[in-house]
Amino acid sequence: MVISKKHLGQHFLFDKNIALKIVNSLKNNNKYPVLEIGPGKGILTDYLIKCFDDLYLIEIDTESVSFLNEKYPENLFNLINADFLKLDLQETLKNNEFCIIGNLPYNISSQIFFKILDNKKYIPEVVCMIQKEVAERIFSKHGTKSYGILSVLIQLFYKTEYLFTVNETVFTPRPKVKSGVIRLERYRNTIPGIDEKELLGIVKTAFNQRRKVLRNSLKNIIPEDIITENQAVFKLRPEQLSPEDFVDLVRLTK
Ligand code: SAM
């Protein structure tokens, strides 16, 4: 038996129709290996093993890992007892491209997305269930309140799609909030002429002081002459810039 652990974000889905709908949302047609984050008691895994030959499960909870090993005695997947955030993905997947699926632990979903962005060269597609509010942040357009760091960075590299909402009632224990299932499909790996570390630094610094105009929030990381020569853009607040506007801003510093 697996007793749910709050600190690991364990809310187990028990609705099989929803599990199937999530697995069917992956467009990957066995072209790439699939990595499931946090299989728990395996409700998504039940369907993943039917669809994918090359499957990796990364689960931090030793009790869930023992449960899965007993549930599936046949070697149908590579089950790794590890923290996804600390795992060396390139070594685990032998530098192959792979897709990610999961009902994510909500307490670390933002960190998971930053790790996905760091490894985007290897990750063409992601289907996952997250807190509805985080899903909305990822899709937010500029000019809205929920638009932020993740919206800018994910939209620059992935086509984002909100697939459906999932109610609290289909989990045990019940979460306090609704969930959303989303799909990300990578449309580019890199942006020519852009230093991604610089982009990340500018986006994070700007949104960490989101009420300030860029002239004030970025004055320590962008030379004064560039700010003076481009006053119009530096008079704006970060939520007024689209993801591509941030790219143009980084280009100004070249
Ligand atoms: N997939 C199962 C389901 O849909 O019922 C469980 C989902 S539950 C919301 C999140 C799962 O992620 C749990 O099994 C939890 O133990 C696991 N988990 C939490 N933190 C993790 C981490 N850092 N690395 C890998 N797995 C993690």
C-alpha cells in the first residue's frame, strides 16, 4: 500500500478515463522514448505500457517504486528511483530525444518546467497535468496579470495548448484546486544570435520587480547608453512586452 505523502505532492488520480485521455494526448507515435515524471501507483503507466515500447519512469518515492515493481513484475519499462530535478537526463536517455508525460507534483511544477527548458534540445513534446492556475500562467498573453517568466520562456520555444480541466473530485487525497492538462510542442531549439543565459537574466530580473519600468529594473544589467538610446521600450513594464519583444530587447544589447 502507498500512503500519500503531502510533501511529495501526492494526489493520486483514480479516474481511468481521464488517465487514458491524458496518455492519448501525446502526439508522439512511438517515434521517441517516453519519460513519465512521478508515476505513483501507475494509473497513467497502465496505458503508457500499451502505447510505448521505450518507457522511463522517474519516481522519487521508494514506496511507490516498490509498489510498481510488484504491480509490473515483467520488465516493461526502466523504473528509476530518483528526484527528477536532480537526474542527469542526457545520461539517462543516452542523449536521445524523448517526450515527457506526467501528473506533476504541483509543489515543484515550476522547477520542472525550468528543467524542461534547460533540456529543450532533447524534449520535443510534453503532456502534463498541473495546477490550473499554473497552466493559465504558461498560456498567458502579454498585457495580462498572470503573464510572467514561464509564459515568456515557454512560449518562445514551445507551441502551447490547453487541453482540458480536471476537477478535484477525481484524486485521492483531493487537492484544494482544479487541475489543467496541457501540451507543449517544441517549434525551435534556439534563437539565432541570442545568448539564452542573458535572455533568462533579463526576463527574471524584469519580472522580479514587475511593477517597475524596465529602465529601473534593468539598470544594473543593461548599459546606460543602450537604455538612453531606446527610451520608448525601457519606459514599459515587463508585462507589456511580448515574448518576441524580450528577444528584441536582448538584441539591443549586442
Ligand atoms: N502519476 C500518479 C497519478 O497520476 O496518480 C501520481 C501523481 S502525484 C500528483 C505526483 C507524483 O510525483 C507522486 O508519485 C510523487 O511521489 C512523485 N514525485 C514528487 N516529487 C518528485 C520528484 N522530485 N521526482 C520524481 N517524482 C516525484
